[in-house]
Amino acid sequence: MTHCTPAVLHFHPTLPVQLTCDAPHTSSDGGALLLRLMDERLGLTQKLAACIPDARDPARVVHSRLEQVRQRVYQMALGYEDCNDAHALRHDPALQVACDLMPHSGSPLSSQPTLCRLENAVDGRSVRKLLGVLEQHYLDSFTSPPEVVVLDIDSTDDPTHGQQQLSLFHGFYDTHMYHPLLVFDGTTGQLVTAILRPGTAHAARGAAGVLRRLIVALKQRFPNVRVVVRGDSGFAMPRVMRMLEELNEQLGDIDYLLGLARNPVLQRRGEAVMAAANEQYAQGRPYVRHFGAFSYAAESWPHERHVVMKAEVSAKGENPRFVVTSLQGFPPELLYDAYCERGQCENYIKDLKNALLADRLSCSSFWANFLRLLLHAAAYVLMHALRTEAGRQAPALATVQMDTLRLSLLKVAAHVTRSARRLWVRLPTSFPLAAVFMALAGSLSWVPS
């Protein structure tokens, strides 16, 4: 336990304030109980733990894989991304209860070295199983067959600061890094899958295989679903579009909206659209957006494809933008705005990287870091599900960022005691979201007959 030197504060007009850090049986993370309740509903950590190999002597095992995975994922969701945080948190009574331990029993949760050994227990085969659990959870999340599923694919930089395997220098980001590939549901914000890649990987490396796997699984589960893939210009690669078009021929109702980097040929093809925008701007309008569409084929394409153009003119000058799509028969403005909605994916990545600190991949082994990314992804899945459920109790919480949700709902003091018959967890009477917390606890703990 952490021991702090007592302090005496003299600001109060009546009595001095004695400050210590020795309150017994108290946690600052009472929301760990809500995470456990949501995890019970999803069965997420149980499925993940079953994929991690365990070569330990059963007679000497103190901490099960399930307990360890729960501890690590819950800590990440609560904002403790570093294994070193377990040094103090292993004694936290609320976290102990959430991980099925008895508080104040003298049996703490796993230490940092123990969790480090957990992270280094995986190999490529284990990671593939873990990915399968994450992607299958997404499929299982649909309560009824969806009509349309939008898959937003994107990559992000993950700077590294040590001797991590496959940490390489990426010229565009100007840093040594990993280059994760992420897929989100563009409608709900759910994280579908997360792939760790070497630092020099192109944005679209592995995208065709990942999308094929996801789309085939979706069509097998929901044969009539329409799947739309959205991505920026880094994914407008011939192999990606060819794969999606071939899948559409085989399975039907598969389309894409992909950004297209401007080039001289595209700009020449769009001269009429840009001229019309300039004409409107010359009439005194301060800002003009004009749309058009045409067929276009790059040298590496086997045939022409439908391209939507946005011609933007303002005081800053011309700003042409292009989107290649398999969707036709729609107004170009509608298609372009549908593509732009993928910008929300940046907020999902922000939640994953900023709120859940998923860029803390500081293990030496590549597979250990892959596991860390997937554990952060599991924390995202839990927090996303909790935010969705909280939004039903308090609509204002439905759209908050995950760090706001954590500070508002999960970071609450909890006094944990035990008797012969039960464990008592007492929250402060002045907790602003006490009613929401209790309503959530009630709805999540209800088991249908």
C-alpha cells in the first residue's frame, strides 16, 4: 500500500484540517462494479481469457487468467493504462470485488510482474483467437438483423519510445511507431476489430483481408444486410476496391465510399464542376460548395469507376475533393455528405487513444503489444456498452466522451466492508449521479428468467 506523510492544512477558520491517506476499506473507483456488471452481460473477459494460454503449474496458480484479464481491462477502463498501476490498485477493495476476490482478506490482485508475464504469454495463434472473440462479439451485438451496416476503416499512429519489436520509422508521421488498423461500426461507434501492424505499414496494408473476413461473416449471419465500407484516400487502393467489387458479385449489396487523392487528371475532369463553383462565387457568395460526378479510371484500375467531386471556393481559394464509390443513382451531394460522416470515426479513435490510452504499447514483444491493444479494445467495448446503457437512464450521457463518462460515473468513492452474509459497498450521499448509478446497477444486475 502507498503510505503518505500526513499534512495539516490551516485554511479553515474554525479548526485545522488533518490530511492523511489511510482511510480503511475505501476505493476511489466504485464504478468498477458497473464495469463488472456490464462485463457479466457481455461475457467479454471470460471469452478473452479462454484464448490466452496458461502453461503454469495448476497447483501453484494464485491468479487465474480470468481474474488477470478482468483486472487489466477494468484498470484500463478506469484510466490506469500502465501495469505499474497494479502496485497500489491490487489492494483496491472495489476492484477486488469486481474481480471476485474478497476485500481485506490479505489476498491482493496480481502485481505488475505477474501481469507482465500474462502479456508475454501470448503468440500469434492466441492473438488470432482473441481477434475472433472481438469480432464475434460485434456480430452477436445485433438484437435483430440490420438493414445496413457501415464499416469505417482507418489507421492511426502509435508512437513508440523504446526497443519494441517492429517499431519502425514512418516518414509521414516522422516518428518511430506502430501503425494499428481499426474498424468501427459507423452507425453505432462500436469497435469491430483492431490490428497491430509494424510502423512502416501502408495505411491499407491488410485492409482487404480484414474487410473480407468481416463482410463474409456479416453476410453469413445476415444474408440480406447491405454493407457499406468507408475510408479515406489511403484505402482507395486497387486491391481493396477489386476485392469489394468481387464480393459484391458473389454476395450482393456491398458498396464503398473511399476518398480519392487529387491529381492533375482528376482536376482536369472536374474543370466544369469547378468552373460552375467559381461562377457562383463571382456572384458575391462568400462560400460555395458545388457538386458533380463523372467516370474515371486510373492507370492501375481495370475499368472506370464513379467519382463524386466537391468543388469548394472561398476566400482561401479553390478546394476540390474527390470520392470514388460503387454507389450510383444518388445525388453527388448526398454521396459526398455520406462519405464525410466517416469523420465521426476520428472521435471513436480519440476515445480509444485519449480516454483509454490505447497507445501505451511499451512491451518488448510485438505479440505482447498486440495483446495490449486488444485489451484496450475490450475496455473500449465495455465503456461503449456502458455509455449506451447509461444513455437510457440519462440521455445526456449517451454522447459524452469516454473520459467524461469515467469522471462523471465511475470515479466515485466507495466504502467497502464485509459481514458474514454480504459485502457492503457504500457510495457518498452527495454523489451527483447516484440515481443514475443505482438505476444502472439495477438494470445490469437483472437476470431474465
